[in-house]
Amino acid sequence: MPTLQVQNLEGKELREITLADTVFGITPNTQAMFDAVMVQRAALHQGTHKVKNRSEVRGGGRKPWRQKGTGRARQGSIRSPQWRGGGVVFGPTPRSYDIKLNRKVRRLALRSALSQKVVDGELKVVENLVLEEIKTKGFIQALEALNIADKKVIFVVDANEDFDNAYLSMRNLRNVMLLSVETLNVYDIMNADVLVLTEQAAKHAEGVWE
């Protein structure tokens, strides 16, 4: 079972915590993680793109010239695709980009991503994210104490914790994000350099993602 040191925001090691082997200690399934990322990236497409085909563009009701005798190629409409201002051939139309992924695979992908962070040494556990005041400078000092000031970091909290001051202090920082255990996702985990869980969030994750 993975065992990590619990630190406070001053970087001091307080105690050890044993993480659930079923969530943080499985063999990462790379295919499940790939599929989960593809689903999330596909969901970013709005699917509202639209072009007009020859039946939708304005004009072109009259045949531009007679069929025979002019020496020119026959034309039925000035809104055919080869004409300037004509309709578009095989252009994009509104559609859904959603990809279906089974619930078991989604959960496997998340557990795999968490386990991979443990394997790579990119997962930390802090006691809590309680700050006495809203101060970005103070939060930067906490990042420096944890040796993650120059990294892309995701903090994960339990929704019932006190983290309001911490959130307001970090929201102006470019490479820092805060998520709850329930909103944690594979894409954000893999996109981050370091994942930092509060002690309560680490325990709560066992019940949510097992």
C-alpha cells in the first residue's frame, strides 16, 4: 500500500498516511487513461459549426445561360460549388462529438491516473488548506515550502473542508488549480506536474473511487 508523508503548508513533515491500494496502488491502465482523455477532449467541441450548401445559399434560381449553343460549359445555377458565392461541398454541419465510455472504464482510468502519480512521485498530501487570511503572497510561500512553486499544480480538497481563503489566494496564480474529490478528472490529473491532496480528501477519495 502506498505510504506518503503528510506535510503542513510550511513544508514540515507531520506523519505518515497509508493510501488505499485499490485507488492509489493499482497497475495503471494506459488504454483506459487514453480513452478518458479522448472523451474529455471531444466534449470540448461545441459541434455548432455550420456551412451552407447549394440549396441554402441565396440566389441562383435562374439558369445562367441556355444549355446549348454558347460554347461554354453547361450550368444550372450560379450557386453551384464551383461558382464564387456558391454552396460549400461536404462542409461541417452541426453534430455531437460525444464519445461513450463505460462507467467502469471511467473509474479505472481515474484510479490509473492517481496510481501513476504515486509511481512518478508526483503526488503529495498536506494536512489542510486552512489560511488565516486571503493573501496570494502567503500562498506562494506555501508553494515554495512544498517545493512546487515552479510547477503546474492541482490541489484536491474535500468539499466539506475549510479552503475558502486558500482558493481566493490561489485564483490569480496561472499554474495552480483547486478541485474537489468529486470533480477530479483524468485529463487534469495527467496535465498537472504535481497533485496535492489534503489529508481529508485522500481519505474521502477511497470511498468515492474504489
